[in-house]
Amino acid sequence: MDAAHKLATYADLLALPEDVKGEVIGGSLVTMPSPRPRHSNVQRALGRYIGGPFHDDDGFGGPGGWWIFINVDVALGPHDIVRPDVVGVRRERLPDPDVLPIPVVPDWICEVLSPSNAPHDRVTKKRLYAGYGVRWYWIVDPSDRVLEAFELRDGLWVNVGVYDETDTARVLPFDAVELPMPRIFLPRPNRREET
């Protein structure tokens, strides 16, 4: 890298316009378009089905013990600041959950694929998260209506499950509760047949 190229930091993210989502990966500023409704629906549903029993202990028998956040900045390092779609940190590792960026490596990250970010989430961020020791990584594809779950073992991602819209799943690290996969995705559109 030449001396004229300055590595991006969290200050560069803060300088972006409010309506622009960005991350810093390897010292480079990366911006992304706004997500589609199906992307946001997956975030909302995961917040409900995981956040309820794990973040809030909502009375449905969940174990609690986690902070679950949607679209928060996470500082993996000074030049790697990401904004995962959904992130989970065990409470004992994050005594003050109201700081930005989150100053600890999350225990769990979920990225929801969009046409514009699929290679970035499947390759670049997957490698980045493994390098920083994120223990569990989920990739949800709302187009194909599939959730892939990975666990980091000895520095490598191991696929621990693939679930589609017909499953009711128990997915690590949240396998204490059932995840109703049909409820994670928007309903399929009703298409009238052409006559």
C-alpha cells in the first residue's frame, strides 16, 4: 500500500451520509445499497424468534444470556468495522451493550444475502469472520429461502446445517429453541396463471 493511501477507520463510517450503509474491510471503505423488504423481513424475524428467548427471555422458555442486535457497527479491529445484519454477543463478554462500535468480536453473526452483496458475504466476510474467531456464522438467502449454518472449528468453517423454508430447525448456537423457517421468509407472491 502506498504512503498516500490512508486506511479507513470508524471515523470514515461516521462521516458517511445517514442514509448510506458502510463498512470498513481491510482498511477500505465499502458502501452498500439499502436492502430489499425480503432482506429486512429476515432480520425482523430472526430478531423475534432468537431475540425473544435469548435477548429478552420473553417467557417462552428461552435461556437468555445474549445481546442480539440488528444492523449495529462492530469493531473487529481498527481497520475492520462491519455492520452485520444480525449479531449476537454473550452478555458476560459485553457488559455495556450501548457503545458503538461494539468493541468485542461477536459470538454469532448472521448475514442476509442480497443480489448485490452475496459474493461479499459468502467469501470476503466469511474469511474475515473466521480470521477474527467468530464462532458461529449463518448465511440466509431470502431468494432461495435457505439458511446455512457454520461453526468455526480449528480456524475453519464447518457446515453444521442447511435449512429451507419447509423446516422447523434447531440451529447452533440457538438450538435451545425451534426456528420456524416458513416464518423467516416473506410469503411467496400469489401469481395468477396467464390464460
